[in-house]
Amino acid sequence: MLFGNPEREAPVLSPDGQQLLYLAPVQGVLNVWVGPADRPDQARPITRDASRGIRVALWSAGGERVLYLQDRDGKENWRLYAVDPATAKEIDLSSGPNARTLPAQLSYRRPHEVVVIANDRDPAWHDVYSIDVRTAKRRLLFKNDQRLSWFLIDDDLEVRGGVRGTADGGMEMLAPRGKRWQQLLAVGLVDERTTEPGSIDADGHTLYLKDSRGRETAALVARDLETGQERVLAEHPKAGISDWIEDHETHRPLAVSFTHLRQEWQALDKTIEADLTELRAVADGELAVVSQSRDGKRWVVQYRVDDGPARYYLYDRNDRRAKLLFTADAELAAHQLAKMRPVVIRARDGLELVSYYTLPVGADPDGDGLPNAPLPTVLVVHGGPWERDTWGFSPHHQWLASRGYAVLSVNFRGSSGFTKSFINAGDHEMGGKMHDDLLDAVAWMVEQRIADPERVAIMGGSYGGYATLVGLTVTPETFACGVDLVGPSNLETLLASVPPYWVATGLRFKARWGDLDTEEGRALLRERSPLHRVEAIKRPLLIGQGANDPRVTQQESDQIVAAMQARGLPVTYVLYPDEGHGFGRPENAISFNAITEAFLARCLGGPYQPIGDDFKNASLIVKTGAEHVPGLNDALRAAGKP
């Protein structure tokens, strides 16, 4: 239920506000459904994907087609399709099979076109094309001979500028001036993660961007593209911009939100103050305007809570009335789920670590946030590392809490969304102070008598997987066990194998993690690589890996498993031949979580549900270590799996 498909999700209004698309299963696979905006129960499916499911869908600017993205087996070679919602006839708008085609801009002025970026000419750099959504006819708008990693496109579908990475890990924004390109602004490394362009207004004169230059957080700034003059529209002392609502016709921001511990909305336009007041009274939770009609009169508003799935309302700005469209998963919403508590934990050097923890239902009868007795605990580490955890519904928190565990998520230094000093404090601290932050948060849980210090597990995906390996190698006595999903084991081989289209990202890695081209950089990367500390591992380890992962390749899991086997250290390794960087197919997520649950029960002593039929339609291959997970060998034999 927690890790399967939602009943309905991701609603988007058509430009005229009369139709609604959303994602819902067809024979167990997510597909696109379309129906009347005020009667979503009358929708019908217009796609028939039978494999990975569709997770991104939107309307064309004219509303005559639905566009959706799909990749194959997690390889991230994204393809873009257009579907006629009336006939369900589909055409492929993509480049070759090994290229990425991603939507970049829609415009009501050119309703039959979509601007895409595609790396069919050069795998490292994306060119810009305009494609007719009805015929798939394309025309080249910009050949990317400027090595731009991001493009600024206006409502006339003209490329007005772009972003280029610089050798120091920063970036510069450029704009064409005749046949030459001119620098509009330079962003150094200290601001690179907290400054980014947004959109150009409909008149083509003003650029709205997030900007931390000269301040500590990412403010919303309006920049005159001709004069370079800038105005700060909104800012927050402790958090950067997390979301904004714009006028669809003019692209002018109407309201902006910031998230430190919890979401805070700030109105920028008097016309929207009454809307925000009304919407706050509609339902509990943190709200987001996820879709609008072209005229801005109809909104789809999401309400996110911590103890249930999201709810979606259709809001009419004319009469300021909201009507419930649907709950993402009504069956799940009927269950009593656990609450999530936000807390600021002090790191040993004084940094504030915005964190969130969840206790099992019934573990805190007096509501003071403390259980009657210390609990086995799971530290769930987010990926990125330039991402963040937020308050709200978390399937992992709910799942683990339902098994009797306290669950903790920590925004360690280097996490995004806070001050630029906080994110920059993570530079060159992979496996160093970033790990200390996790230890300090666990220590706080122990001091508060929330966590039993002898029964704390660490788990996570991507950077969270790396943090798990660090936890078991750098501090081998701290954690009772670890679960690593697609985590890098060797930072040198990780950086040597990034996808070709990550050239700009590679410059950031070089500046913030370590430079493969220097002896000093290689020494730092080697020192912070768990692969070179394998002999220190004393506690059980479970690894999950997608065979097609283009970011953290299979080599990262293979090599640490081989090193552990060479030393006679037990490890359980589960490979998914049809997955990439994480699990796209719910069947695979369910299968790995069933293994994880039994694995955690063995090392933390909590209850678990026997695996049963959790391997149905999953592609898993247990490469080694099935004997270390209760019931796994029997489940594999019952499912006919290797």
C-alpha cells in the first residue's frame, strides 16, 4: 500500500480549465487518464504503458495534446510522447534511442509547439528544438556551441540566454548579443547552489531568479534584462525559496513560500492574499498550487500532511470555493498513521540541523514527543547530497514506524534549502563533518531517550547509500546494520563514470568533493571512499542496485561486495536488471523493502511480515548473502528466483 501505485496522483488542468489529466494504474501500471475537471471519476485512460509506468505528464500549450516522458529500464534516456486525448493516438517526439529529449518550454503564443532540449548531436550537450506536437516536425532553435547546461527561453520561443559552468565550480549566465554571447552575471562557487534563473516575464523585459549573491539565503529577485537593475521581491533569514505561484499570462510571481522547519507563504500581490487566507481554511496541511488554467481562474491545490496521502482540490478564484477532487490513496487515508515531528538539533560546532522524526502510533501516549522507553531506531539519510528532507507524508517513515521503529531524517550540512553558509559547509566534508552531523543527531535521539543506542540502523539511497557505507566503515560500532541503495563506494570511480551530459555537474563535484586531476584531490577522494575501509566493517550490510544506473553505476556495488567477500565479511546484495538510480517499478520497490524489513528485524529485533508474495513480478536477483535475511532463501525458491 505504501510503496505500490497511488490510486490517483499528479493532476494537471488543461489550459482552458475544463479538463483534468492525472496518473492512475491500468492493470497495475501508472498511465495517463483524462476527464472533466470537476468530475475526475469520469476520466478514462489515454495511454497504455505496460512496463515502468508514466510519472510525468502535462498538457501542450494549446490543450490539444498530452505530453509525457518515459525512459527504458532506468537508463534515463528520456523520450517525449504526444497523445491526442480524444483518440488516444500517440506520436514520438524524441530523438534517437540513446538520446535524451526533455521538454523545456511551452507558450500560449505558440500553442502547437513544445521546445525541447536533446543531446542527439553530442551526448554531452543538449541542443534546443521546437517540435510541432501534432506532426512531430522539428526545427533547430539553437545549436549548443556555447556549452550551456540550462537555457532561458521566452514566450516567443526564442533562446534569450543560458547558464554555463565555470572551472571553479561556479557558473555564468550568458545572453546573445548579435553573433556574440555576453555575460549577464557571474555566480561564484559560494552561490552556485543557491542561485538559479527562473522565468522571463511575458513582455520579455524581466528575469525572475533565485539569488543568494550578497545575502545568506536564496531570495526571489526581479532583474531588468536591459539595464541589469535588480529588485528583491521576497527573502527569508533562514531558508531559500521553496516554491512560488505565478500569473500564467504574465509570469509575474504572486506569492512565494519558504521552508525552514515548516512551510511559510508570503503574498507578493494583494489580489492573492484573500486566496491564501481562504485556502488555509480549506484543509489541514501544507498547500501548493500544482496547476492553473491559462486565465488563472482555476487552480488545482495540493494539501500535504504528515499522517496521510496528499489531497487535491479544485479551487475557483471567482467565488473562492474549493471542491475536493480526490485523495491520492483513499484506502491508505483510512488508516491511522504516525505523526512527524520537526526539531532543530545542534551539531557539535553549533550548526542548526533541521530534522524530522516519527514515532510508532501509540508509542507517545502523552503527546510530549518522547516514547515511554527508548526504541530501536532507523536513521534514513536523504540523497543528493544537495537535497533536503521536509515535513510531510513519508512512506519510509510510516513503514518503519509501523514496525515499531523510531525514524529520523536529518538535514546535515550540505543539504539544500537553507543558508548558503550551511550548504557550503559541506564542501570536502563527504564522510567527514557531514557524517558527524548524522552522529550528532543520533546522539540527540539517545539523550532524549527516544533511541536505544544499541539498536540504531542507518539506511538511504544515492548519497544516503554512501552515508550508510561511511557509517559502517568509519564508525563501525555505532550502527547495528546498514541498508545501502545505489550508493557509491569509491568516489574516484564514481566521478570517473558520470554520464557525458553531466559535464557541468562534474565541475561542481571537482570543486566541492575533490579534483581527480590533482594528487591532493585524489588523496581526499580515496580517504573518503568506504571501499578503502572495508576491513573495518563489523555489522550486517544489505545492498540494492539497479543494473542500468547511469549515475552510480553497478560497479560501485560490485566492487564493495567483492572486497567484503574477499575478506570473508557477510553481505547481502540484490540486483535489479531493469532498474536505474532507484526503483521505477513498484514491484521492485516492494520486493526490496520486504527484504529490508526482514533484514532489519534480524539486526534490530523488531517485527516483520514474512516475504510471502512480495516478489511477484519483481526482477530481483540476489547475487549473494540470501542466508543472512530471514526467510529469503525460501521466498526465492517459492518465486522461482535465482
